[in-house]
Amino acid sequence: MNFSEKMAELDKTLKNLEGETTSLEDALAEFEKGITLVKECRLYLEEAKQKVTLLTESGEEPFIDRKE
């Protein structure tokens, strides 16, 4: 599952938790699933941040406004 899919699944999980008809057992399972998804998304973002840092270690700005 990619980052966007994980975020969509996290949104779905949150909506399930907000539902009034969710049993305690189902809510706990959804909560665990949500926590796992949050951890995975944070890890992905941290890895992306490290890649950007590595690519920009040369001292250049990540996005340079070049005029043609």
C-alpha cells in the first residue's frame, strides 16, 4: 500500500470510529489499525525527509527558481 492509499485507509478508519453503531470490540480493532497506519505514514514521511536532506546536502536549495 502506498502513502496515499494508507492515508485514505486512515480516513476510512477514522470515519468508522466516529460511527455511533460501532461496538467496543470493533472500535478497538479500528483504533489498532489506525495506530498502525499512522506509524507507517510517519515512517514514510521521515524516510522522504531523509531523502530530501541527502539530495540537498550539496548546499543547494531543493527548489531553485531558474529564469530562462
